[in-house]
Amino acid sequence: MHDSLLKYKIAITLIPKIGSINAKKLIAYVGSIEGVFKESKQALKKIPGIGEGLATNITSQKVIARAEQEIEFTEKHDIKTLFYLDKNYPKRLKQCEDSPILFYYKGETDFNAPKILSIIGTRNATSNGIDNCNKLIEDLKANGHNPIIISGLAYGIDICSHKAALKNNMETVAVLGHGLHTIYPANHRSTAVEITKNGALLTEFLSNSKIERSNFVKRNRIIAGLSDATIVVESASKGGALITANIANSYNRDVFAFPGRTTDQYSAGCNILIKTNKAALIGSAKDVEYILQWDTKKQPIQTEIFDNLTDNEQLIVNTLKEEEKVSVDNIVYKSGLSISQVVSSLFNLEFTGVVKSMPGNMYAIKKFY
């Protein structure tokens, strides 16, 4: 079914000097995506932060025309879109203030799957790094997990993680720094095709957009924001992997890193992350399972700890039992309680040892064995 508002959703991403954060504020202020383009120039100028220049850009019909061209491209190549107000927009990514207002993807996957990992690293991967990457993914699968693997389709650790996921029949998502009119690097085209059959290619860039270095830095926030944790397999003291790790930290997401010898050039970045407490040291899939509490054996939680709960606390506990971890916003949504009721009850539950807080404003039942 054709989305009648799609041209507006695309068009707002084309407005010069707006950006995703201001675009979201603009939509919230006007009340709808369509309304943004139906407002008069004079009315737009009265909105805080929108001056003469931006109002002119918004009312320009050029962005609408370009958006209609992009719709033709998406329909021709079976490309889907997700807008940040769509119900199936990635929940993890939506928690990030600077997340894309719209992105394009080819393939099929659940961006809200229970387990998602980003695995990244240097383009100059060593044999040790490749071995660690392959074994990590192989062992996660063997231990009963089936996380979606996110990476960037680049040389080195990125392509290794995609191929390892495909080999182990796990879904994988490649986040691109360009539009879906091409694949970069071209050598990875065959892998990209395989990814669309067991995962997806994802980008926020329009077709025919230029392949620029800054685009790949920009896409790193999507890699960090889509997942529960970012794993750095290898990295020099500078590079895209460290940028992504730092972004993940800013999102309060878990970051893990494989350590290396102090003399190893492509372990220097991992060692820095660990040394500065920006990443937890891991050596195997078991470490990832332990920190993320991906328990392979479902053992009963002591029921006595749930005695004498208030009605609101019991409602929150029941909500938390449905998933491994839940954000405060989702607890409010699922429980039907007010934000103040949820915060107060969570405080009591955490104090009595029933629940525990986790990075990213998430909460989980505290398990006792």
C-alpha cells in the first residue's frame, strides 16, 4: 500500500541546514509531517529556530520534486522505508536523540529483535582478529543465541562479521554510508546480495548521493544505536571503530573489546578503550553472555522475593518478566502507569533487590539462583 505521506517524509530530510534533531522538533511543533509543508512561510518564520532562510528552504518545491524521484527509485528496486514515528521503527535507535528521521532498507529483518549486536573493527584485520570474530559469532550461535549482527560492510572486521553471521545462518544488517544505488566497496557486492536474503542493507542516504568520508562517520551512530552492545574486535589507536565505541558510550550502551599485546598496532585502540573504562574486556562469547545476562539455561527466579509488593510494583514486575530488559518509557506504556508512579515503584523495587538498573535507562528483573 502506497504511503501518501512518504514524499513529505523524504522531503524533510532534504531541507538544507535542518538535520534530524531539528526536523523532529519542527514536526512536533507543527503537529504533522504534512503540516510542515502546508504552513505558510510567514507562519514558519514564527517557529523558534526557523528564520527567513530555513522558511524559504522548507517552502521550496524542489525538495518535494526530489522526494518524488526517490519514491520512484524505491518502488523500482523494492526498497522499504522507516520513519521515526512508524510503530516498527527501531526502538533502540529511537532512544538516540540524533537518530535518522528516515532510513531506507533492502531485505527483511526485525529491527526490534530481542538480541542485536554490533561487531566492528579495523579494515586492516589481522589473522588473530579474524579468528576472534569468527569464533565469537560461531560460539554465540552454538550456545543457543541468535542475535542479529550489525556492521558496516567495510574491509576487515566488518565484512568478516557479516560473512560469519551468514555462515552460521544468523541475520545480519549492513549499515551503509551511501545510497542503495551502489555498493561500496564493490568487492563486497556478492556478500551484500546474500545479506538481503538473510537480513538487510540499511542507509539514511538517498540514491545517487556522493560517497564521502563524512558519510561513513555519520553512519557510525546508527551502528551504535541499533544494538544492545558494540563489540570492538580490533582497532588502531584512531579510526572509525573508536568513533563508534565512543558514540555507543554516549548512548549508555554496553561496549566490549578484545584485548591485545601492548605491541600490537591493531589492538591499541581496544586496549585504550579497556584502560579508560570505555569498554569491558572480553575474550569469548561467554563473557558477552555473562555481561548481557543472556542466560542459556532458564532457571526459576525465587518467588519469595515478590511477596508483599504493591499493586503498582507487581504490575511493573509482570511487565519486566516479559522481556530481558525494558526501558522506563516502555514500562510506562505497557503498565499504563504514570511516569511518576513508575519511577517511584522502580526505586522501591531496586532498593529491595527485586530489579536492577542497566545502561540506557533500562531495567530488568534481578535473578537469584
